[in-house]
Amino acid sequence: MKQVASLQYGVIFKKAFCDVDVFKGFVRDILGINLNIDKVETEKEFKPAIGKVAVKFDLYAQDEEGRVLVEIQHQYSTDDHYDRFLHYHCVALLEQAENAKNYKPPLAVYTIVVLTSSDTKYREDVLSIDFDLKTKSGKSLGEIPHKVIFLCPRHVDENTPTAYREWLNVIFDSLDGSIDESLYHKSEVQKVVEHIEQDSVSPEEKAQMIEEYNWEEFQKMQLSEGIKLGKLEVARNLLTAMNDSQIAQATGLTIEAVAQLRDNN
């Protein structure tokens, strides 16, 4: 077993997947595309901003033959990731319009989002947004290649595509800080393990991990406080219509909390 830094942290995910060989191997197995690239950009931005929102791509690479643009995004937890990364994807499409001769972007755009949070909305291993034209029977016509794929390593099962499994499993295995490296045979996945070994994590990266952890805890606290305040407001509106026991059952508050609210109202 190797002690590793968890891939739930954006700084560690980018450290591992900005490796050109890792990026290419991941895209090959997830999208079935062999990229011709010699670099992967991190924290990629378009300036000026498109759509009045400053978008920053975690990992970004453009095929040198000018055919494909691929973004890989990491997301630990928020409830708007499906909408947010659809917006990011569309920004990458619109950015090409500045030099395009028509409405057809010269590059096919693919966005891969890796969701490592335990509270993702849907308990599915793979979700996708397919932009292609389809007939009434659902047959794709191959006119529009652009696609967004969401991957959830926590929900791998026997139906997960074989090519995806080793990648999703290594991400999931890293979440508890240790990996059995003997389980992984793809050279690119082995490189992921090498990049995230505890001994290879710099002091600066550790500091960023701590900042990310504290930010996640702050967000959870804010969410918890918001839910609690919402329950209290509902309970306050029910004080004249229900007794304390009924309000507690309706809101999930304790009877003691409802009684205190009634006393203070």
C-alpha cells in the first residue's frame, strides 16, 4: 500500500492529470480519441471573458492538428456543477466564434468533469450531455460531436465501461489517502499513483490542500446554517396553525427548539 494525497483536492488532481501522458491516456479511454498534444494548460482563462463570467478551466489541451479541444474539470462539491460546467463548455465553443467563418466551430469540444464528492445528486457512474442531432427513434446523425461527460468514481459498478474502470477506481481509492498500486496496470494510471505519493507532494501543494479543506468545511457549515435558518422560518410561520409536536414533525426540528422559538416569538 502507498500513502497518497487524495485526488479529491483540486491541486492534487491537476498535479496528476496535467502530465501529458496521463491526460492523453485518460482522454483515449474515456472519449476514444488519440490526442496529438505536447502540453496541458492548467487554470486556463479566456480574456476578455465570454458571457460576462470569468471562466477558469482546470486542465485544457488543444490537439496540435487543430481537430479537438478537451477540458478536464475536477469538482469536489457544489449543487450547481451540471449547469456550471455546461456553461464552461459553451464558453469554449463560443470562444472559437471570433475567428470562425461560420457558426460551425473548427474544433470539436469535449468537457470531462470528475465528481469526487459523496453527495452528488445522482448515484450514477457516468452521465453525459450529447449535442448531436437525433432522429425520433434516438439515432444520432453524427453532425455535432461536442459532448460533456460527468464521471462519478464513487459509483463504479459491473456495468461501468471497462476502459473507464481503472481510472475511476484509482481516483476513488485515493480518497482515503492510500492505494494498493498492484491493482493498476495501465502505465498512465501508474504515473497518476507516482504523482500523488505523499513524498512527492510539495509544501506549497500541502498548503493549498489545507486551504481547499478549510474552504469545503466553511461551505458545509454555511449550508448547514442555511438549512437550519430555513427550518426555523418555516416553524415560525406554523406557530399559529400547529402545536409544537406537529411543527417538530413537519420541520425536523426538536420539540425543545420549537418550544424555544414559540417562547421567543
